[in-house]
Amino acid sequence: MIVALSAGRQSPQELRERLSLDEQSQKDLLAAPHPGLAELLVLSTCHRTEIYATGDGLEADVVHSVAAIMPGLLPTDHHDVRFMQGADAIEHLFRVACGLDSLVIGEPQVLSQVRQALVLAQEAGATGPSLNNIFGRAIRLGRRVRNETPLGRLGRSIGDIAADYLNSRFDGLDGTHTLIVGAGEIARDAASGCRKAGAKLTIASRTLASAIQLADELDSDDVHTLDKLPSLLETVDVVIVALSGDLKLNQADFSDHDRSDLLVLDLSAPSVVDARSRGYLEVVDLEQLPGPRGPEITDAMIDAESMVKKEVADLMHWADTRASGPAIQELRAFAQEIVEEEVNRIAGSLDVPPEQFAKIEELGNRIANKLLHGPTVELRRCNDADRATIRKIFRLDSTR
């Protein structure tokens, strides 16, 4: 049984920020004991923190085991998180990997985040055949959706969306001075889009080395560390913040300036800008940025959703077939046992030559195979309830 706990886009921002896990926190959780669970994987992206797990107990017990190990989760949070199991959990993961559950539909970063989550769990020895198979399928499906539907062309990164938003808001960025705070993938995409639109760039990062590396890619030489942030704000028009971890930009970082306005795009997840009370400061976060929309996006989503549904059905069919293997073996062993008993009984009461004995035995096996053909086919494609009915009909769970 697979279960999933999700604090995603449907959850309040405060809860998502409280449950957000950086890479080290994910490693710590994966390495810690997780009683009642067989396999474990943690997925933490810009808009979600999710735990996927398998267990052999009752569904309720597995769900409680998952909730118990989530750092920061409170009993009062149960209305704001989503628990899924079986096909629902698998479908949710597939939609996440395809970018269908993202704030920006089709955004490409989430697929690499799903892949990284699998790598971390495998390195920790926390996964096994079930989660490895399911996440492997999710990653392959995510690639197929991007290759076989327009989402691969229409899906935009968060950084791209931010640059487009600024370009539209300012009617072009020629001459606009933009401060990029951060040097990761999102910051890079946003900076690249702003540079193409004509903005002048200043880069500030935790370390000067990371700021220089990003600046070199963008042919800029205006680089700084974060301690220079207050003075940098005096000369820029726009600030794009894309930071990870527990760093916060507060009132002290945004000290008062002799200016009328400053636009800040906070692309961090969780958000890091905690200075909204400054009168001259306008903060726009991820959820306020408009993503791609229109008929082409709608058609691409329909195609992608169809691929997700088919992949879930194929996986559940594979799981049912695999689950039916022991029952099919038991059924055939039962039939073989009856054939041998009856052939030996009739042969013992008659003076049957060996060559005729073999023919009688062959006839018995052929009859058994014909009788078992229908039940075997049904076992390969049936669900748990139907499988239990077939086992009951043939008394496979009772002593014979």
C-alpha cells in the first residue's frame, strides 16, 4: 500500500512554510527511524512538502505513521493537508511530475525536483521496489508529457514568468535597474529574461563566488554579497528575490530610503521577504504572478491529463497482475493435486499399462487447464475484492 501526505497548493501558505524542508532536513528525516513504514520518500518543492510511503498494515495505521514523522505537523493541521492512498496517491504524484499541479502549469523545474527526491531517498536506503518503480514511472511520464504535448514548449519556468511580468508591467525593461538576490536556477532564469528585455543587472548572493558565477553568465560585473543589500536598494528599481533555506529579509534589510516606491518579486519558497509594512515597498509573491493561459495551454493540459490517467491505469493493472501471481500459482497447484489424486486412484483400481497411464494423466491435465483458463484470465485483471472471491470459490484459503 502506498500513501501520501501533501501540504501543497491547497494548503495555507503559513503551513507550507512551516513544513518546508531543505535538503539537509530531508536527509535527516529519511535517515531517522520510521516505525510502521516500509519505504519512504520526501518531496519538497517550491509549493509543496509531501511524504510518500509504503506499509503493510491497515491504511489508517500507515497514514498515522506518516503523519507522526512529518516535522512541524500539528494535530490541528489535519484539515489543511491532504492524505491519499493507492491510485489517488499515484495519480497525484504523476500530475506533480508533469507540472499539472504547479502554480505555473508545465513549469520544468518540478521534474528535476522529483528526480532529486528519488535520488536522496535511494542514497539514504529509504526506498525499495515499490517507490522506485512508481517514481521511475513518474519521471519517465513527466519527460513524455513535455516531449509529446505542447506543455514542453508552453511550460515556463518561474523565473521566465517573473521576467515576463516585469517586462509587461514596465512596458519594457530598457534602462530599468534590477537587483537579483540569489544565484540559483530560478534567479538565473529571471536574470536571463530581464537581461534579454534590456534591464541593467546587479547580482547579490550569499557568497561572492556564486554571485560572480551568475554574473559571468550574464555578462555583468556588478556583484555583491547579501550584507550590502540595504545600500543596493537605494539605486535599483526592481528587486527579484530567489533564496532558499531559512534566510529572511526583514525590516532592517529594507531600511527607509528617500524614494517613492520599490517593487519586490519574492520568488522564494517559502517566501523570505518579511518587510511588507514599509510604505514605499510593494511585494509580489509567487502566487500573484500570472502563469501561461489560453486555449493552447488548455488543450495541452487535456492531453497531459489523459496520459496521466492511462499511466495510472497501466500501473494499477501491473500491480493487480503481480498481486494475482501467488493466487494463480495456488490455483494451478490445487488443480495439479486433484489430477494426480484422481489419476492415481483410477490407475490403482485398474490394470493400466504405463503408456496408458501417461495418456490418462495428460487428459486430466488438459481438462484442468481448460477449466482453469477463465479463472486465470480473470485473476490477472481483477481487483482485490474479485481476487478474494475467486480464492474463496476454489477454497484456496482453507485447508483441503
